[in-house]
Amino acid sequence: MRANEDLTTIVITCQIQPGKAEIARQEFCAIIKTVVADEAACHGIDLHLDPEDPNRIFLIEYWDSKDSFIGPHMQTPHMQAFLQRAQTFLAGSPDFGFWRLLAAVP
């Protein structure tokens, strides 16, 4: 369902505090599993690691809309708890971008 021009693609880049990459990976994997399982507006999340900077991660998320991401999703108890924990391993605020599919080329 990812090649769907009706979905909003959210691109998130995060910098991890030095020495916290493994805990960040565990936390992100756990929250991704919860979000994908529990939130119908989410159509998948991919987590990437920068091979040249192990303290930099990149997420690509597929949502019904920007509003479903910034509204209900960010207010869920599991996201509120994750955001609190993230302060212990993220180095600053994540960078968010909101995109629409222009073309899916196989």
C-alpha cells in the first residue's frame, strides 16, 4: 500500500547522543511495532541508519494524512511516553518533512 499517492509520507531525521545508538534502536523498534499494530492511520514505518554516522537515523512513515500524524498519533499515550524517553537518547529535536508521492517508478 506504500505506493499510494493518497498517503502522506513523513520523513524524520534524528541525531542520537554519543553512546546511545543501541538504546535508540531498541526504543525506535519498539515504538514502531506499537504504532503499526495499534494505529490504523499508519501504513508502515521504515527505520534507516546512516552508514557513515551511526548516531544518525532516518525514518520514513506512511500515513493517511499529515493531520492524522500530528494530531491523534502524537497524542496517543504510547507516543507521549516515547517522547519523554527520547529525551534521554536524542541529541536535539528531530527534523520532520511531510511529502506526497509524485511518482512510483519500479
